[in-house]
Amino acid sequence: MKHKSFLIFIAVLLLALAVGVSAQDEPIELRITWYDDGNEGAVLRDLLDRFEADNDDIEVVIDTVAYTSILETLPLQIQAGEGPDMARITNIPGLRGYYLDLSPYIDVDYWETSFPPIVLDAMRAEGDDTGIYGFPNQFTVTGPYINATLFEQAGIEVPGPGNDWNAWTTVAQEVAAATDTPYAIAIDRTGHRLAGPAMSMGASYFDAEGNITIDSEGFREMSEILKGWHDDGITPAEVWLGSGGSYAAAADFFINGQLVLYMSGSWQVGRFSADIGDAFDWAVIENPTGIGGTTAMPGGSALLAVGSTEHPEEVARVMEYLVSEPVYREFTARTLFIPGHIGLGEVAYDTESELARNALNGFGAQVANIQEQAYALNFHPQNFVVFNETRDRLTQWMLGELTLDEAITRSQQAIDEAIAAAGQ
């Protein structure tokens, strides 16, 4: 009996060792929550495949979701401690305090010299001036696109710089009428996209003490212009009025040749290059100039490490790989993004499309014109409260549910309450 018991013990021990070895052989799985504007998810997957080939102890899964999920669902998951290991995020300050500090695992000097301080600071909680939590995987610039072929067919010359939004509305209407195009002009349904045009019409989003303020003549005038597009039926109503209270883009209308002028941003270049093909010529124009001058809104997305991850060292290894100069350069060149890495210099974009190259150069040229208040607003901790409140209240006004005065008052009240609640 003792001999039999000993054999059973040995068998159990061997089985346990086998299971242990097998468990050790299993790679650690990391998950990235991601959204796509164009081909960047496919490029990331290709780069991570190479990483996994050299790091067989790590497997990275990309969970691609709709952008609205990044805005609405992902924050709730992260705040509940149920988020992924990494995530592509645009509301960078909105989740400060929930990110993983990578500093113990990375070359901090390289990160600090490779990325703009204002972006790294936006990831840090109050009182933190040293933590490294992620990196900007793209820099974006807002601005208008035109269907250049429609201008040519209409026999109307594309206006030069110096025209305001009223002038561009008029010329876009003329082109649409001459070419039987359904819509003259459109802008994405987001307060971020509206802020640059409002600033150009004279809006100031900050008072003399640096407090956020909505009510200004410039903001009112740009709001009236937006409403006029809807009242006149020259913009697709479903973008702002039929989107169910969420972010919505007008890109499909532009891609399908149904729109003369589209106010969006540099992240659309890759998609337009792929989806429009040679159907028509398109171009980026300089942001219109009004009494407030001209400005784009800066923006972009960052890949952030999430604080609830169970594998901080492995997350840091993936992040270090992705920020390395050759990998970051290839990602930028293949995705047709404006780089967030300030050490890259000129990027040889991987495209045969002259339209895409011209567009990227056009957006890049407008970086120098970005106003200080545009940077301050974009990286304010309550920026998305500003963007969402102005978007939703203006929609209610255009639907006849509020007056413009009420829309501005309610936006300001919600912003003030959010800032007070955050103790900012």
C-alpha cells in the first residue's frame, strides 16, 4: 500500500509540474482598446506581430470599437477597474488618475525629449509633474476639405486665404447649385470641431481670469451660421440633428461626392485617400479667417497604459517598442498621420497620392497659426464637458427646444458645475 501511495504521489507531482511548465509557456495576454479612422489598426497589428515574434512571452490583442465607445463606454470601464491594459484615448485629461505610471520601466529621458510637454502634462493628475503614462500616437489639426472637382465643374475659382465662414458658405452654395450637389457645407457634430471656427469669428473661450466662458459675440455668430446651414437645407441634417445625442461625422457625404466643403481634420486623410481613390480630386484649404483671425484646433489621440493592468512591466515593453523611433516613424508614414513625436523630422509618407501628400503638408502648415486659447481649451481637464455641452445645447436650439440664450446659459452652468466638482 505504501508503494502504491508513493507512486500516486509521484504521478500527482509530475502532473503538477507539467501543468506548471505549461502555464509558464503560455504568453501573457495584453489587450488594447482601439478605434480606427483609417488603416491605423491594420498597421498597428502588423507592427505588433513583429513585436510578438521577438517577444514570445507576450500576446497583444487589439479590440477595435466604434469611436463613440471610446468616448462613452471605455471611461466607465476604466473607472470601474475593468478596463483594458492599454487604450487609444482622445479625452486625455478626462481619465487622469486612472493611468499606469510607466516611469519605473522605461527610458524616461527619451520619452520626455520625444513628446511635447503639454501632452505629457495632460496625462498627469494634479500635483504630478514627473509621471509618464502614455504617448501621443498622432497629432491632429482641424480644417476644411473641398471637393476640388466640383469647383472645376462649376467653373468657380477656389477662394484664397482671408475669407470668413460667411464667405465660404456663399461660395460652397454656388458650387452646389451649379453642379446639382445635394449639400454645400457640413461640420462634424462635436464642440471640438466647432471651436476653431468660433474662435475665428471672434469667440474667446476664456475670460481675463482664465475661467472658461461660452458667451461671446464670436460664439453666437458661428452658432447662427451653423443654424443657418440647417435652416437653408444646405447641410445634411442627420449629422447634427439625427445622431441621437452622440458624436457624428459627415465624412461619408464627402466621400460619396454629395458635399462641397467639409470641416473636419487631418485624421481623415488616410481614409479619403483609400475610399475616394480617383473618383474626384479633393484638397485641404486654410481655415477661414474672421475678426478673430484664423486657427485650427489641435488634437489627436494617445495610447495610454491603464492603471488596473495586472502586467505593468509587459505593458511598458510594448509601449517602449511602439515609441522607438523606427517603429513610430513607420506607423506615421503608413497611416498618413501628423506625428506626435517631435524628434522625427520630415516623414516620407507611404502614399502615391499627391492629393494626400498635399493635404498633410497643408495641415502641417497651419500648425503655426493655432491660437494659444485653442491649446488651452483642448488640454483643459474639462474639455469634453465644454465640447459636449455646446454640441448638445446648440442641437436643442436648432431643434426649437431652447433659445440660443438658454443653450449658452445651460452650457455654462454644466461647465461651471463640472469644474467645481473636480475642484479645479
